[in-house]
Amino acid sequence: MKVVLCWHMHQPEYRDLSSGEYQLPWTYLHAIKDYVDMAAHLEAHPRAHAVVNFAPVLLDQIEDYCRQIEAYFASAAPLRDPILAALVCEHFTPDDDYKLALWKQLLRINRKRVIARFPAYERLAAMADWLLENPTAAAYCNDQFSIDLCMWYHLGWLAETARRTDSRIKKLEEKAAHYTLADRHELLGIVHELLRSIIPRYRVLAQQGRIELAMSPYAHPIVPLLLDLTSTREAMPTAPLPHDTHYPGGKERADWHIERGLATFARHFGIRPQGCWPSEGSVSAPTLRVLSALGFRWAASGETVLRNSVEASQNAEDFAVPEDDLHRVYRIAGGGAIDCFFRDDALSDKIGFVYADWHGDDAVANLIHDLEQIAASHPHNKDRVVSIILDGENAWEYYPKNGFYFLNALYEKLSTHATLELTTFSSIADSALRRVELPQLISGSWVYGTFSTWIGSADKNRGWELLCAAKRAYDTALADERLDAATQQRAALQLSICEGSDWFWWFGDYNPAQAVSDFERLFRLHLRNLYTLIGAPIPAALLQTISEGGGSPERGGVMLPGQELH
């Protein structure tokens, strides 16, 4: 039975594009930990195959981090990420508010799996906790406390595979305290080496035929909503919508994200991707038509989207629900000549949410048992494929040693299994597996099979209204021909960042206040930058908070593992 592991790598644009300054550090931190480890595990198992999907805006940020570190070492150019800059800061400001904010950030990592793993980091964290509760004591802390805490934060974020093989990392860990500027420069050099290795490593794996590289639209927008906001109601008939029921010029914007994504992908990897994990697995028949017209051979979505679509198709002439309907390849009526795969939610969510507290071998044995049960249930059906699709970066900090034991066992056991075949979606697209024709596709995403995570509540709808207003102002500026060619390109890029999915994900009082604050602040900054670029007045609404959050930072629900922290 064919099994596809599809890992989705995605971070939104954290830069203030007007200044180049990063507002949040999660791109480079996940890069030096998760993107490095995920490549290393595939390299260590030559018989394994997987699909690795990248959001192109993430690739551009990795490249930018490499360039700014190179400029720092070459000419002492300032680093444009405040947390990365703190790693090599020679003189910290005596301002207590700065120190308290820095220390708070340097604790934003898994306490159980990372901080508690290293006694020196744990001691510093306990001190930082006390200082944050007693802020008047901050004035009595010298720079060495911030230096050591910053060193351990970055050491904690390093890839496990690098930690096990790089003697420089082992030496820095063993030193434990009283780090010098030379130590910090050495660690920054390691960070640079890891960042610089990521794209070439995945490129080589793809050239060797060991992985398939795929992409999402450039800045990770919810394409079905760009095309038609009312598609929300296919799965949620009573959902309230924004005042704007259509996003202005949405088809052109969807095309822009996909075409820009293709160009960015080709620049980094030297190839054109055959497949697309649409942002958040969000699909609709018009979305599939757009992807098909632009040459994609496959797309994928969530299991509940299939369930909703099969139910809606029950009364269609000549349609019978196929046996074991989830693990099949589909073609969608009106969706173009593109194969569609659907995520096995139970198996995918076990990796994302359940197995972190299991022994790695036990977790893999359980997953393989489930796969063998699926295979045994229909022994004569050769047209099945099990799609395991999940985030490739956020879950691992909940596992011991960043998932090292689990991932090692996963690839070892699956790549050598007698009756389970690890493969890729493009390989299946090349095969003679029978396609099931689905008469109707109900628009939705991998989360609940709906778009409720991005639209349909007061705060999320308010976000869309602000975005639609900005898009109309952008269209007016273009129509008035007041932007030169270079400014038009910058404005189109800035608009694309505003259209990303992550801002809307976080709006809502069920999410933790810190994360909501981070993302809604950045959304409003991106919108203000767009108005500035097009020479239009900034609306007063963009100076007001959209959403405040207040939920508990718990795993589960629509939160991806790790996202309650970042």
C-alpha cells in the first residue's frame, strides 16, 4: 500500500518591508532547528521518500538571513533581527524595559523538552522568571546575565542532528556560562552555516529523487477566499461574512501569488514544482481550476473536506461512494485535470498531537499497525494511497530531542517495510492508479473542513474589511497611474504579505493574548506600509487593536503544536 509523508514548511513574512527589520524571530529559529533536522533525517535514510512543501515567502526570508549574517561578518553591518542581534551585542542598553522584554523572549521555548534539558539554561530561566516577577531588580543585572541567557536560547534552538555531530556546539554547551564575544561569534557562525545549508540540502535530495519538493502560493493566502469570500458558506451556511462579500480583484491576486511562488521556487531550487499544498489545505473547485491552468498536477486538502464533498455528492447520478473512500486519488468535476489527495486526519494528528509523550519506537509501531490495518481491510484493492500531511516544524519541540528518536524510527521502519511503500504524490500522478470522479467539492480547509479559522467571526471579519479597503486604495493608486514601475512592484509584494493567512488565524479571543498581540500588530504594520507605498492616507482604524485574544495556551483545537508559543 502506498504511503505519502508530506511535511509543510511555512512561516509568514516577519519583516517590516519598509525597514527590513524583523518583528519576530521564528523563521530563523525554526530554520536552524526543524528545517535542518528534517533534511538530516531524510539524508540518513536513503530508501525513504517524502514530499516537502515550502511557502516561497519562507525561502526568501531564509536567504535574507544568510545575507545579513554575511554582511555582519564582512563589514559589521547591523543585524536586522533584534533577537539575533542580541546574540552578538557588545553593550546592552541599561534600559530595564528592554532587558525585561528581551528576557521574556529568551524564555519562549519549550520548558520541559528544552530548558529543563540543560541545567545551566534551567538555572538562568529560574532567575529570569524571578526578575520578570520582580522587575525593579533588573537594574542590578549586568550584561553577562543577558549574554548567557541569549547564548542558551540559541543553543536550545539548534537542530538535534547538528548538536550530535558538531564538536563546536558540544564545547559551547559544556562551557555553560561566562560566554565571551568570541563564543558568541562562533555560535553566530554556526547559525549561518545551518541557514546556508538548508535550501541546497533539499535541492540535492530532490535531484537524487529521494524527495518531491512542492509549494504553497507565495505569501500563504487562503486562495478560495481571495476568489470568493462567499465560498465560506459552502461548509458553514449561516456564517456571518464581512461587509465586503468579494475580495476586489481576487482572481488576479490568486494568480499573482501562484506565479510569484513559482518564480521564487525556481530561483531557489532550480525546478518547477508539480504539486501544491494550498495554504492550510484550503480548496474549492475554482482554486483547483487555477492550479490546473498553471500546470500543477496535484493538490491536497483535509479529510473533512472530502467527507463534506462526498455527502453533498451522494445524490449525483452515477456516483457511488468508493470503498475506503479516504485513501484514494480523486478528480473533481469542474476542477480541471489535477489529482486531489486528502489527508488522513487521525494518522496525521497522532504525529502532530499525540506521539510526543510516547517512546519513539512505540509511536512508530503504533502508526505502522494502523497502516497495516488499513491495508488488511481491503487486501485486493491496489488503488489506495494513505496521505499523512502535517506541519513540518512546530510539533518537534514537544518531542524528546526534537523528535530525533521518532523521526529516525519512522523513516527506518517505513522505508524497509515489506508491504508499505513510501512514495510521493507526483509518483502517484505518474501511475495508473484509478482516479475517483467526485461530482462536487465543498470548499474548506484541513481545519474542521471549513474556513472558520480565517473568517466568520467578528475579529476575523474586521480583518478582511481592513484588507479589502486597502486593496481598493491600491487599485485606485494603480488606476490613477501615480506609481512608477518600481513602486508598483514593491506595493504588489507588500499587498501579498497583507493577504497571508496567518494574521486571520490568530484573530479571536480563544487564542492566547501574546500570540494574538504579535500577529495583529504585524498585520496592521503591513497594511500601514501598503498605504504609505501607494501615497494614500493611513486610516485611523489601523492604529487601533483588532483583536486581543485571551485563550489558554493549550495544544489541540485549531492551534498547531508550538504555535501557542510563537
